[in-house]
Amino acid sequence: MMLKWSGALALLGAAWALPVAGQDTTLYRGGPIVTMDGDTPQTVEAVVTRGDRILYVGSETGAEAAAGKDAAIHELHGATMLPGFIDAHSHFAVAMQMAGGLDLWDKSLPPVTDIAGLQRVIGDFIAREAIPPGGWVIVWQYDNENLAEKRHITRAELDAVAADRKIVVLHQSLHALVANSAALAAAKLSDASEPPPGGMMLRDSDGHLNGVLLEKSTFLMLTAMPQLTPEQKLARLDAAQQRYFAEGYTHAQDGATQPADLAFFTSPEARAHLKIDLALLPFYTGLDALLADPGIRFGTYDGHVKLAGVKFILDGSPQARTAFFTRDYARGDPAGHHPWHGKPIISQDEFNRLARKVNDRGWQIFVHANGDAAIDMAIRGFDAIGIKAADDRRPIVIHSQFQRPDQLADYARIGVGPAYFSNHTWFWGDVHRSNFPKEVVDFISPFRSARAAGLIPSNHSDFSVTPLDTRFLLWTSMARVSPTGVVSGEGERLTAYEGLQALTTGPAWQIFEEDRKGRIKAGLLADFVILDKNPLTTPTGGIRDIKVLETVKEGQTVWKAKGD
């Protein structure tokens, strides 16, 4: 009986591969094809796709027989093909919002190394773009740690640039901003204003607001800023997805979807334009509306869009000194006051209560937690709900940056998927060492220890917090080095294959799509990235110089390098 069932299941599993009229068939060959199927590297000679699925994976002779005489041939010419990269966490909507603002990552700008330089760049932008009096000036990718003064620019210093424009300088972490007087007034903020629970407003020595808003206080400014209309979003949508395709991503995430963006991305107009798979994480502050909507569906695609789960934020950013720790920051709070170990964004009781509602509905829980105290909160919340690994609920703790070794066993017991962030070792490894002991910083994003504990980690850029660069992200997981040459956790370094797993099979598992994407295997989506060099044979120092040549989504080329 078991043999009969096995045969029947095999026939059912193969049924998808039968020729279908009008479906294109393509044979890929001529370069190493890394399947990512298994815990050790496997390469094959050829792959055949039919329509949006992979038909055959194996030898070139077998591929020719499976493809048939009318198949298109895609010669790799020595390039390396991998499954399309999966974005484990970023903010897709920001890719649309950044257009029209001042991006300090723009390589055509002079380097900003001090407050005077930042003032000049903002002033030049206002003149170049002819922003009129009363207009808004939005600056992206500001990091006070990159300034010689090692402090935030102030409202007075922004007023000195253009007091008659509304200037908002967004911190790279997206957990803080600095506003000038005109922008504060537009948000109806004054010296008498008090921060909301979970927010901070910094003041000068005289008690006046100095323009720095952190955590939930930033929402007061963000809601006052100009909002993109649905028409503007639609006009910028293709450029945003092309930005991801250019990095080899075939799946993107919007990691804290606001109600207006949720309505836009699920609209017929947006769905008609999306080619990339887009996972939305509606923000927990809109949970009541989600629960009250009988038509809401999580975990299934409508076109290329799915609601993946609900996003909670438990603490802030370690580089902005707002993450929640069990130990004090050596440099104090964002204003330099001691003692300070951060504080949670929401209470334990509130998180437990709301997370239970999400879990009871069968929706996946995604939690932002950076400091070890915030990770403790996540663990206590999951335990209060009663989530266990055997339940296969796969709660995701995004960042899990300053995880303690003892917390790994809790993750394994609960079945948590850690979405790590190796880029921190480059961008802020030195900053973290100014606040915490070496042994704490060396355990940032503990990939190897997590794997040893039986966890399935992923790696992400948190764009726009760090650049959307997949090869750089792979390199930081392997090198874990800062610009000054300091290695944060040599024992946590990954091999190239393990690093690639954190960009493919790891994130696929974390979103319950391991049988749909993340590997080159018959029956899965025909999502590929083609690179000019094989990461498995490239020395670590050369990983970040690898180029994306082409990205294929469901059998169709969606991006190709110019001149290729």
C-alpha cells in the first residue's frame, strides 16, 4: 500500500511539469549553477524552466532531453547562477519615498565629515533644487557618529541654513531625526511639548527643544511631513523594484507597513505593476483595523503581494543609543546623560496582549528587538502566548543584534527565526565598542552560534538603514570587520555558502516559502540571479566586488546589467 501511495504522489508531483501550450521553455547552461539545495554546496550543469517554474535540474544531456528542440538557450558564458536572493528585512516603501530628497549616500556629493559640511550640503541642495520659502527639505542617511563633533546637529544650526524652509534630517537608523524651527512648528511642537510614551525629545541647557526627536516622538514629525499620493507612489513603484532587482533580489519586504502603504500595495493598480514578490508587515499600531477586516488574508499571495505577518517594535537602535539593554551604555543616553540602558517602546503587558491576538488569528509575529533586554521581552511574550518550536509558528525576531548566548536556547525552544544584520559589524562595530565590552560586541549577529543551536538565521540590509547591496551583505557576514580593521566575533564568521544560505534558504524558511523559493530545484519558482563570479571560489576580500549581471523572476529577465 505504501508503495502504491508513493507512486501516486510521485505522479502528482510531476504533473506540473507536463508541457503546457504557450508556456516558454528555457535551458540555462554554460557556467556553474549553485542550487543551494542542501547543507553542502551542490552545482549542476544545466537548468530547464517552463513558464514560471523550474522543470529540470541536472546534467546538460538530461536538460536537453527535458527541454525539447524548441527551447530557448540561455548561455551563461562562465557566469554563476544562484536562486534569486530573498530580502529578509528592509523597507521597500522607503525606496519610493527617498526620491526627491537629499540622499547623503549620493557619491556625487562632497563627503560630510562635520556639521559645517552638512550645513553646506543642505544649503547647496536647497539652491540646486530651487526649494521655495515654506517648502520642505528632507535629508536622508544622516549619522551623527560620522561627524567630527560626534553629536547631533541642532535646530539652531539647521535654522542657520534656511530658517524659512522646513528642514528634517532623518537619522540613518530611522529611529531618530533632527528638525529645524519651521519644521517643528509645522508639527505643532514647542518647548511645552512632551514626548509620547516610548518617545524622546532632547533639549538644550535652557530646556528648549534642540530639534532631536527619537523613537515614537519621530511619528509626530513624520505625520506632518508631505505624504506621497497614490499617484506619486505608482509613478515611483517600478524604480523601487528595479533597485531591488539590480541587487539580485526576487523577493522584497516592506518591514513596517503603514496603513496608507498597505492600501496602496494591495490596490489593483500596484498589483498590476509589481513583478517582484513583496511581503508586507503591517505595523502593530493598526492591529485593531486588521482584526476588524473580515476580508484580510495573511500568508497568501494576491498577484505578487502578500501580508506576511504583523510587525512589533520593542526597542530602538543601538547606534542611536535607544536600544534596550540589561547593561548601561558607557556613553549614556543620546544626550550623554548617565546612567542609561535604554527603554522599551511598548510595555511587556501590551506586547503580550497584542501578540496573543495576532497568534490567535494564526498570523505570523515579527518583532524588532536589538538590545538583550528587548530580546528578553520577546522571549517572555512568546512564552506567555505558549508558542513552542513544535507548533511551527516561526516568530521572527528582526535584528536580534545584541543577543546573549543564553538566549539561543530560548530561541530554539520557541522556534524563533533570527533575522540577523551583519552590516552592523562594518558600519557601527567601532561605535558599539565605545559603549559595550568586547565580548558583548563580538556576539553581534551570532550566526555560527545560532546555527550550532539548530536555528535557521537570515541576513538583511534593513535598507535604507544600510545600502541595498547583496554582495556587501554577504561579505560582512564573512569578514565581520570595521573600517578600522577591528573584527567583531571572528568565531561567528560564515563561509561563503553559509552566507548565501542566509540570503536564500534561511529567509525562505522564515516566511514559510522554503518549498516555493530559495533553491534551484524542480517545481520551485524560476527565480535566479546571475553573477559575474562564483562566490564559492572567490576570496573573501573579493566578495563585495562581485557584480550582478542579470536577475530572472519566474522565468523572465527583469533586470540586466548595461552592456551585458
